[in-house]
Amino acid sequence: MDAQTCLKKLGYVGVLSFATVDGAGNPQVRCISAIHYEPDAIYFFTARGKDFCKELLDTGKVQVLGYTMYKEMIRLTGAVKPAPAEEQDKWRDLIFEEQPYLANVYPGETRSIGIIFCIRDMSIEYFNLGVNPIFRESYVIGNGKTAPKGYFITDTCISCGKCVRVCPQKAIDKGSPSVIHQEHCLHCGNCLRVCPAGAVEK
């Protein structure tokens, strides 16, 4: 798996959930299918008068989520901005060509009410629930950044094995200290809950 494959999988999903935050700090989610994929970017269309457009312009941030038929969750977090003015027509025409239904929603010249946004700097989280043990990995495109997540076991571990026994994915090897295999970790926190030595940290 890699970042480009994740983008291809999102393209197969088709309709993706786009999350933003409004001016009152409330989360907002929309289903968007007017999307074009490049190996290193995503372009998408929305109307200038929509609250969605305002939220994108105000914050410059978006999170995108897709879930495949194979139980794969792909979450993309990135910086978003309008495509350059000289490229707006190019990407708009391409998206309308790839998504013919848009001509019914915005017929003729009314498509000019739309604006094309681009996500180029992004982090991608891939999470496969359809395998055992589960598998997760993170990738970046452009200047995207990933933040460490999950749990790890410190040197204060007493090797009692309680964390090993309660891990639903058997992602922990007993040792001094015990080790969590991050690519199989659910981030459920069961290990933290049962550790008598306080050796597990988030």
C-alpha cells in the first residue's frame, strides 16, 4: 500500500465524506462526488454560494473519508485552497466530463458559479478492518504531516503479560519491555487500562 494507491481506492469509492468546521466551531460533513484525482492531488467542485465553500476558504483545512467494500477506511487530512485562477476552467471542464450528472445540476453556463479547490499537501491514514490482524499505515503527499497516534510501552514495563492477554488483535509481544506492533494496533486503549505498572502511554 502507498499514498497513490489510497487515492485510487478513494476514486473507486466515488462519493466521499468531506468534513469542515463552520464559523461557530460546529463540525459539518458533506458527501462529494465531483472529484478529479491526480497522483499527487485531489481537485473538487462546489458552488461559491455554499456554506461549504465559505468554510474551506475560511479555514484552509478539510478531512476526507472513504470506506471501501473490502472494509478499508481511508482518511485524508489536508490543506485546501482554490486552484489557480488560470486553471479553474481546465479542472472544472474535466470534472464535468468525468461526472456527467453535474450537467443536470449546473446546466450550461451556470457551471461558472462553481469553484475548484485543490488538496495537494495531505496526510493519509489507511486502516484495513478486513484482515486479521487489522492493518494500518500512514502516508504523506507534498508537505503533509502525520501526527503520532496510538500507544507504546515504556521501560517501566514489568513484563506481566496482562496487555498481551487483553489485546483484541494480538498486536503485543511480551518482553522487557513488551512491544506494540503499531501496524496492527486498534488504538482501543485496552493495554493502557489493564497495565498495573502504568507503563503504557498514549
